[in-house]
Amino acid sequence: MEWEELQRAPAFCINLERRDDRREGLLDRLRGAGFEQVSIWPAVDAQSENLEALFETHGLGTLIDVDRFPARRGSQGALLSHLGLLAHAIQHELPLVHIFEDDVVFPPIWTSHAEAFYRATPMDWDVLFLGSQLLYKHLPTPSLFRFLQRHPRLKSASSRVISRPTQLLQDIVRCPLFCTHAYTLTQAGCRLLYGWLTSQPVVYGYDYMICDGMRNSSRVSPLPLKWYAWNSLRLFPDEPSRGVDPAITQRNRGLVFQLEEDGPLWGGDKL
């Protein structure tokens, strides 16, 4: 699939109806990043909707206390919002779908390097994480990227000598990660992810479950999807738009970032 075809696929941005402040400029940001078919996906509102009934609709397992999930109705609404969107993509047999949360921002490195990252990514993926919080300690060893992180001069030299993304230096990785603010799925990926999530005997935070599936945690079965994630830290170690707050900058390791000023919608449990 060519880059232009990827950008023509439907792009949904999850947003609460009552958070019109988050909608301001949101679709323009997506269009400015090159996505042609953009729309708002109404988020599940934990303040007004029957979450328990929605959990039953999806046939989800027992809520367990990972990151205080049973008490965090906003996190529950987040999981249900993503599940509803996956179900929509499956029902309408969308060949490809982009899913964003409404705090996404596209830094300059997106415009200059996203296509190059895509072309360097193997085409056998079910899900592609455009932005995320990569857990570098879980990279396969020996890890050239981790070696370069320990040797800043060599890392700087590598970015000059090899200035385009490459799997060899782990700019494109298969690595456990948190954050689901920007990812793309094939139709097969939607079916695999939805089926996997709804077949687990327990349920907790959306990205926590995915991360546990990636790192073979005993809480869930292994994630059945083939995934890749984009890692911009070698080529752009000091990208200023990553933010200042460490809680935000660690999430901004891909090519799509989260806005710093308002914080993540779900992490603050604002629903």
C-alpha cells in the first residue's frame, strides 16, 4: 500500500460531546497531517452512560484492579470508546482505519519524516502505532538503539550518517508500549484486537491490556496481532515539541504526540 492510499483511509478521533474545547481545531490538525477522510467518534461518557450495560454488550470479563481500573470510570469509558470504534470498523468492513484520541498533535517531524518511517516499515502488520510510550527496556537484545542511548556521541553520529529511519537501528520496532492516542489497523487487525480483548476473563485499562499482551503477562493471553511502532528518539533526541513534563514526554516517543497543556483525556480520568 502506498503512503497516499494510507492517508486516504478513514481517520476517527475519539472525543466527548461535552468536551467541545477539545474539538476546536482537531479535524484541521488531522487534515493538516495529510489525512483526507476525518471525523469525530463520540466517546462513551462515563458521567451519563450505563457503563455496566456496555460492558455486557461487548461480553467483557471481570473488572480487576490494575491501575485502579474499577474506580476509574473515565478509563472504563476509554476502553469502551475504543471497543465501539473497533466494532464499527468490523461491521462496516473498513479495510484500514486510523484511530486518534483528541489530544493528538502532529509535530514537525511528522511532516518531514512520517512517509519515510512508513516506507521503512515492513508491510506485514495488523496494527501500526504512529505514536506511543515505548518501553525501551523490553527491546530485543542486543539492542543497537539502547547501545546508542548510552553513548550520545555515537547516537549523534548515527543520525548524521544514517539520517533516515531504519529497522536496523530500531527506529521501527516491535516493543511493548503504552498509550493508544494514535494507531492504525487493518480490517484483520480490528477483528483480531476486538476478539482478543473480548475473550479475556478479566478486563482493565485498554493500553495496559495491550501492553501486557505484548510482553506475555500472565494476566492475559499473548497479543495475536503483528505490530510495529515508530521510534523517533534516535533521529530526533531533543525534539522541543515533546514537552517538558516527564509524564508527557515519555508518551511522545513516536511521531504523533499528546498535547502537554491539558494532559491526556483518559489518564486524568476526567470522564
